[in-house]
Amino acid sequence: MSSQEIPEENLPSEQAAAAHGAVEVVEDPFADPGLPAHKPRVQDIDERAARRSERTVAFLFTLSMLATIAFIASFVTFPVNKIVFIFPFGHVSALNFSLGLTLGIALFCIGAGAVHWARTLMSDQEIADERHPIEAEPEVRAKVMADFAAGAEESGFGRRKLIRNTMFGALAMVPLSGLVLLRDLGPLPEKKLRSTLWADGKQLINMNTDEPLRPEDVAIGSLTFAKPEGLEEDADDFQKEIAKAALMIVRIQPDDIKDKRELEWSHEGIVAFSKICTHVGCPISLYEQQTHHVLCPCHQSTFDLSDGARVIFGPAGHRLPQLRIGVNAEGNLEALGDFDEPVGPSFWERG
């Protein structure tokens, strides 16, 4: 209830107020207290302390540069599959741990150096500036430029060359971490995508039974998958190697094979082609017995296995590579070399 709603007879009279003494005047709780008195820091009055702070900032910037170099060295040195034990994290990837640690140190030291520089060497005197209209007048613009020049002078940026040079070095080297990571955007120009584990004399191993394949094991109209002899599923590089060496085998009546070279590279109508689609590398597994077509389940690229595995439909850019096969002295199917061309989709250095 406000004082306006209280009956007049119930309000205290001036005489009653005077009887209890003078009325106390309450100060404005929102009054501007003003700026506290400026207290100089030790660096403001002791040049030796300022030099120590300068060396501390330079040390942090230099440490950032060294951490960036360590980041690049770790990326080049540690293999992707190297696992190490680090307390208290346990078993972790040596590459991931070293990259995270070194990049974190590099960024932290830049931030810590900038904060220490601002708190100990730059001017800490507070300046109050009245609000002004949004549109800056010439006098205001001149004042801003003058304040900027004064701030630059007080920061010692031009005078303290050690801090300036090490800061430039740290800021210039940190982006190198991102440039090094561009290496992972794709494989370097090498020959690792041009060849597989298939070689002359390597037997064809059934993926289901893990036994060597014999001609009588492949029936007409059937689809069989094989891997190179010596490639075990518990090997560290199994996934990488099978992604290039995966093989599908079908048996077609020799009279139905239209491509002359395909017939020469087969054995009694048994033909072997790469299982990896030449579009984006999906495994092919759908076979039509009557048409001898294989279909990629990802984007429906279709290949004719009776005509050199050429593309007859879909986005695939080229045919499936063929593996030349024969029979060894034990009666098992074997490779007579590697694929005639790189398997899978095109890659930028393939040419």
C-alpha cells in the first residue's frame, strides 16, 4: 500500500517527526562512485621488473613456437596405429595424444603470453569516456586515433622488440599446424594404390572356407569371393589390403565370353575380377546368372562380366580390373600376376 492510499489522519505529523529528532537523509544508492585512485604496479616503477616480465612473455611465445615444431614432428614421426600407455589416461594413440598436447601448449602459450603482457607491461590506467552519438564527428575520430596511438605507445609494442618479434614468430608458426593437417586430405603421390597383394603364383583362397580354390569348386552360375594366399583376417593390415585385393570369381561358358582377352586370362571359363566398384569403392555382391551382370548395391553401377566387365549402366567410370588366373601343380587356382590396372575408383595421381 503506497502512502497515497493511507488515510491522511494515519500519516505521521511533522510534529511527531520532530519529536523523534531530525529526519535522516538517505544517500542515493546509485550515485557514481567515480574511479578509484590509480596504484602503480611494480613494473611501472622498476625497470628490472619490467624486463623480467618482458622475458617471461618472450619465453611463452618462444615455447609456443617450439610446441608448433613438435606438433609437426609428431605428425610426421608417429604412425597412426601406434598405441602407448600414458598414466593416468591408459592406452592411447601416440599420434593423437602428441598432436593434442603440442597444439594445446602452442595455443595456451600465445594466450598466456598476451595476458601477462597486458597485465604487467601495458598501461592499466582506467579512462572514463562519455557516451557520444553513433555518428562519429571529426573531433571524435581524431581523438580515437590519438587514443590508439597513445595505447600503442604505452603498450611498448614498438619499444620492446623482444616481445614483438617472438609474438610475430609464434603467430606465424601456429598456422603451420593447419597446413600440415592438409596432408590427410588424400594420399600422397605414391604407388601404394597401383598394386595389390596379388602376384604370380599366389593361390586363390576361398573367403568362406579359408581353403585354396580348385576349378571344380566353382560351378557355372555361382559367385565366389577369394583373397590372396597369406592374407590372414587377424593381420593388422587386413582391412587395408583386402580393400584392394578382394576378388570375385564366376564361371561362364567359354562360348558366352565376348571379350577375347578375358577368355585368354580365364581358366576353363572361370574369370576373376576385382570386387571393388570403380565408382566410389563399394563391394560388389549382386550377380545375375542369366545375363552375367554384376550390380553394385550402392549406386547401381552394372558391369557385364561376359564382356570384359565393362560398364553398361550407372555412374562408374571404367570397367572392373581382371586378374589373370591359372592352375598350379596341385590343381589349385592361382594368380598369374597382379591386376591389369589399379582397382577401385580413380584417384588424383592415377594419371
